[in-house]
Amino acid sequence: MEQNHSRHLNCSRNRINRNARSEAERKKKETEESLFIKLFNFENFFEKLLTPT
């Protein structure tokens, strides 16, 4: 019985760790995408600023 309880705890702990990792990876990807968009907009701003009209 105790071994089954321990197995259940390990399974739950692994599931929580997987969810935490996938959440961290999702946030990292969102941050990278956000930074890329900001950089792209920043470059476009300066390109327009420096382009003679």
C-alpha cells in the first residue's frame, strides 16, 4: 500500500514538473517573439526616420 502511495506521489510530482517546464517554455517563446516584434518595429521606425521623403 505504501509503495502504491509513493508511486502516486511521484507520478503527480512528475506531472507538475512537466506542466511547470512547458509553462516556462511557453513564456520564454512568448518573450522571444515579443522582443523580435519590438526590434522589428524599432528598426522600421528608424528606417522611416532616415528615409528622405
